[in-house]
Amino acid sequence: MKRSTLIGFALLFVLGLSGFVAKSDAADKYPAKPIIFLVPNEAGSSADMAARALAEKLQAQLGQPVVVTNKPGAGSTIGNRELHNAKPDGYTIGMSTATIFMNRLQGLLPYDHNDYTVLGSYLNWAPAVVASTKTKRPFNTMQEVIAAAKAKPGDVILSTGSVGQVWWVAAMDFIKKTGLQFNVVPQTSSSGVVVLQVAGGHADIGITDVTASKSQIDAGNMKVLALLGANRLPNYPSVPTMKELGYDTVTLSTHLALAPPKLPGEIRTILLKAFEKAANDPEYKDFLVKNNGIPSYATPEETIKWMNSQRDVYREIMRSAGILKEK
């Protein structure tokens, strides 16, 4: 064999070895700088609140600042798109909800959760039926709402989140399962706007999350009449679920942690371990319960399976409403 050939093989070996070492060093050094945690919701929202508390626990696990950056708007498409298109180096991660697949069902984005690196899920919110104390007919119980809706179909004003979003889906399922007719008024946003409409007496009832409603509930402007989760909430032990009242309607908003697609395996492993410990941290779980959240850690595989099943349910609701635009 020629000497030049031997030298060539030696160079290739050295270069390959150095590349392997460089790759290993990169993984060993990760994370070497602050990490951005994208939240596709507005600051102060229940999603933002839970994400910030989770980011603190992730920071403790990773040894680097985890900086929450809000990218709200356009039904979460802005934040979801930015996370999908971010460099897959582990320095941009984030969260989303069912909007991650609803964006695709509505034809707003060409991808869903299966097109990201799923790190797992950490939380469920259960929506509630809340009633205004400021309208001409302040309801005190869910039974009163049902009786009024039966007596005058379409008369009771029901405020929901924007069409196609999670709490709107919850409202549509609620209406379908109860067989009642309401004057449904979708808002241009989600929880916060619904709360303002109900608390101000512009709507008789609303479907939203209890966390966003707490200040108005405490102020006496709203009451929680029923829950659309599977179980009662510890902070509202006297409030029944709709299932307890005989209506099989349950909606949960799952929050999952994500990274851009094609995340290197070594970095994914580090993030998975950090996320699992953060999501299961006793202090974090207590924080969620105190704020009416349901701690719900699940592995990436479990999360993908659950989100796929929810996507199928939501698809049928959106098809019935005539807003399905899935490509």
C-alpha cells in the first residue's frame, strides 16, 4: 500500500475520532448557557403561571437559567411556529397544549405535536362552568342553569374562548352532551376575556378555567357551578362535576413540554431527566394543586398516545362545527 494512502487513512481516522470527541464534549458541556422556554400564551395566564413555576425547577436541575419568553397570539400559532423552527440545540424549548394539534386541524400550521421532540406532559387543567352574580338572573346552581335553558332554549348567554380553542371545544362538548341550547358568544381570546365577560354581567355563564377566574370569584362577581373534569377540585370540594350531575362531558387541557424536531439524542436524554424530576418535584406539584391544576406527569410516549387520542376527539367536534380545515 502506498505511503500516501496510509497517511490518508490515518487522517480520516484522526478526523473521525476528533469529531466523536467534539460531539461528546458538546453533550457533556450541555447546557453551557441560559435556555429559553417559549410559552405561546400571554403573561399572567394560567399556562404562563404553571410554566414559570416549572422553569424554576428545570433551572435547578440543569444548572443554567431557564428564561420564560411569552409568544402569544393567533391561537398559539406564533409561539408554536417559533418553537418548531428554532435551532435544535437544546437552548430553545417550550410548552403547548391541545392547540399544538388544533392549529393543524384548523389549517393554520402544517404540523402538530408529532413533528416536535416531545419531552412529556406535566399538567392538566379542568374547565368549569362559572356564573355571573351581576346579571338579571344570577344562577346559584347548575340545576338552575339547566332548568332555565330548558324553559327558554337559546336565552341563557354562554361565553366561551375563541372558536377552535380548548375551552371552546369544552363548551361544544358540554352543549352536545347536555342537549341544551344556549346563546353562545365566542370571544377573541381565551380565559381572561371570558372571565371579564362573565364578571361584568355581559354573559350569564362561561366555560373557562378556575385559576383565571379566582380573583373575580373571590370578589363575589362570579360563582363556580360545576366542573368539566373527571373529579372535584380540592379547593372547591362542594362543586360537583357534570358527570356527577348525570352528563358525560369531560374535558382536560393537557400541558406538554417540547423541543424543536431533530434534537440530538444526548441533549434529549439530559432534558428528559431534568423534566421528569422537575415535573415530579413535590413543591411544584403542591403549587399546581393550590392553583387548581392537576399534576399529571407522563412520559413522551404516553403523552404522544394521549394527544393523538384527543386530536381524534377534537377533530370530530370541529368537523361537526364546520371549521375543520386539516390538510
